[in-house]
Amino acid sequence: MSEPIVLLIIGIIAVIFFITLFYPNKGIIAEWKKSKYANKKVLIEDALKYLYNCEYNNINCTLTGIAGNLAISPDHATEIISKLEEMELITAHQDALSLTSDGKSYALRIIRVHRLWEKYLADETSVQEMEWHQKAEEVEHQLSPEQANQLAAQIGNPVFDPHGDPIPSSAGDIPEKRGKLLTEMNPGEFAIITHVEDEPHAIYSQIIAEGLYPGMQIRMLELSDKRIKFVANGEECILSPLIAKSITVGVMKFEKPIEGKFRSLSDLKVGEKGKILGIAKSLRGQQRRRLMDFGIVPGTEVEIEMKGLWDDPIAYRIRGATVALRKNQTDKIYLINE
């Protein structure tokens, strides 16, 4: 190969390299700058969310707390705090940090997207509940306020997310915190679970494993510094105080509670009939709507028509039609105690 051709090839390679590296908006350096900016934006928005949650729960927020929550070094957290002060989104008073009016509005926009997306995942998809939070964490930094409003309209403008957290309105309005911790109940009291904290992941996974969710009625049996014992949907449940502090309840003072053990559809024996009391709120979205389309609504009479080889699924007679249901569904369909 002649020297001019070699030089030409080298020149072409050099040009391609420099174009790849420095091409405006799409080159390697441009993409690196975008990535760096995006990471900084995510940290800023996560810091604002953390500050808002501290204020909402009346917790003093410090630089050390932000560093721990964002999993960054104190020096990096100091940079984020300085940027937030420069943007006039926070103010610092000695060791305490607080949001300005603009900072609160910004934080609520991010929180609104996060909770709307969790609600969307819970009601409109088959995504498992342990994944809702992480997927919402990814989306919350991407949707604009206009896109968030479109999402809200699409899913019926919900007021609460699937964990019981209030969803801020498009105007930034949010109800005050209500209820009390499960650990603050008295023996004998009835309550409705109104909120389940989804962080940290390890504690949330234990709550999910116990089958606890917002909307569930409970009756407190025993409290001590070692264990919290209560009845949930007729089943006895024992939690450590650490885990119980992640559950908020609204004590029932005027409602007449359903006493005794809930009887589920899966308890029905061949030849027995029962009337539907309701469907557990943990059955959501399309699955819940499908059951209601089958006629599984309060007051409907059901009976077993046929059992499969392994008793799963089981065929039920509902409103003159035969419907096959699996045990993981019938465990969460409750019958009236008669």
C-alpha cells in the first residue's frame, strides 16, 4: 500500500475520531456532559424530596442526613446544599436546613410524579409492588408537569398512592399528615391501615410478606417493647416495634368494625354457599376489575361447582355462570360471616 493511501486512511480515521468525540450535542463529550448534568439534577431533586419529607414528618434535616439519604460523601452533599442555596430553594440556619417556598413547590412536583407513577404501576400494570418505588424513582426525574397532569387524568386523578401517601395536586396542595403509628395504638382498639412506608426496602419487604396494605382493618391485641401483636383480616400478626413504626393507622371510633375472623372464598366447602363481603384492596387494577366483571361484588351469592385435580383452580357458580378462580385470588375475596 502506497504512503499517500496510508496517510489518507489515517486522516479519515482521525476525522471520524474527532467527530465522534466533539460532535455537537451527540458526541462523546456532549453525552458525558449531559450525563453529568443529569446526575447532578437527580441529586438536587432527591435532596429536595428528602428535605420535604423531613419537614412533613417534623424531623430536623441536616447535611449529614442528606449525605446518608443520597448515599454520597459529606463533601459532595455540601456541594449540593451550596447549589440549592444558590438556586434559592433552601435556607440554612446553623445546622438545620429548610425549604423556601420555591423549594417546596419544586419538591412537590417531583413527589407528585413519583406517587402518580406508583399508582399507575399498581393499578394499570402487572409490575410487582416491591418494584413500584424503584421504577417511580427513575421516572420522577423525567416527566414534565404537563406529562404528569396527563398521567393523572389517565388514571382518574387519584388522591392517594398505593402506599397511602397523599398525591400533591397540580397546584401543589397536599393534605396534612393524619393518623398515628401502629405502635401508638392501645390494646382493644380497631383501626384501618392508612399508610405503609416503602423505605427502607428491607422493612417494606417484611410488611409485604405479612400481607399488610392500606385499607386493611386491624384490631390491636398487645404492645410491648419487644413485639406488637394484632389481628389483621382475622389473622394474628406479630411485628417488631421497628417494623411496626413504618405503618400508620386511623383509629376507628364511630364505625362498627367487622368482628371475628374473616372468612375467605377459599374456605368455602363443596356444597356450601356464601355471600361476597368484598375484595381485599391488595387485589388491584385489571385483576380487580376482572373479578368485579364476573359479578364478585358485595351481596353476590357464590358456590363451588367443581374442583380441579389439585384444588387449584376451583370452578365457582356466580350469577348463573361458571368462573374458574385460583387460590391466590380466592384468599383475598371475603364472605359475609353468617
